[in-house]
Amino acid sequence: MRALTLFAVLGTLMVVPAAGAQQTPLVTSVDLATAQRLVAALDGTIREAVSNSGELDIVAVDPSGLIYTLEGRVCDDSKCSGLEFIVSYDLDAAPDYALMNECALRTVAARFSIYDDGLFIQRYEILDHGQAFDNLVLSLQVTLDIAEDAADCYFYNTVDWGW
């Protein structure tokens, strides 16, 4: 019984934040300033930004030259309760849907599609109940990483997915 009580006390201590630990506020909607902070967190550069009461679109480029888009979803009064990360590649030849599906099966962390002669890699973040800003930064980084691997898979068939 003593061991069980000690285990319960130790377990409780493990989930209590350390004194003085900073709690970052949750992001429950994205506006232009928040989207700009996301791009800046990954040392990106904004090429174009559109923000009005019903729309948020940012086109950015990462330090390696990869161009990506942040699109606000379900926007009202310049704030959006959803955010989509999108990377697209132009297709110079007819789409190879079988190859796209093969590349898409390698990961479940992003959506792959072909539309208007482009290969799209997308991730959607729901913000209704909030997410930590650092989690959004990580999700954007993961999207960019997946997009680079997807391009290697689709265009060069030279990706090592690590398994």
C-alpha cells in the first residue's frame, strides 16, 4: 500500500509544472501578425500577404528556397479558426496518380493531391480549442519536411523514409 501511495504522489509531482515555468498562451485563432510570427520562427521570408475580414493568405519562402502558403480557414473579422499549410510543385508532365498515391502512403501526416497540373502537400490545423504556438511552428516545419520528401519521391523516386 505504501508503494502505491508513493507512486501516486510521485506521479502527481511529475505533471505539476516547475515553479516559475512559463506557460505560453494557446493560439485559438490566427491573424496576420500570428501568421507572420510563424514564418519568422522558421527564418522564412514573406513574399506576399493578403489579410482582410474573410481571408488570410501568406506566401512565404524558407531558407532553402521552398515556397509555401499559409491559408486561413473559417475566417471572420480578420481572425481565422483554422490554418492550412500548403506546399505545391508544378508538374511539367501528365500527372502520375499511381506514383502520387505511392508517395502519399509513405506518410499519414499530410494530404497529397494533384490539381491544375500541380502536386500539393497540405496539413490543416484546427484552432478552436487552442494550440501552443510552438506546436504550430513544429507542424509547419513537419509540413515543409514532408513536402521536400514528397518531391524527392514523386519527381526523383529517391527518398529514404527511414523505415
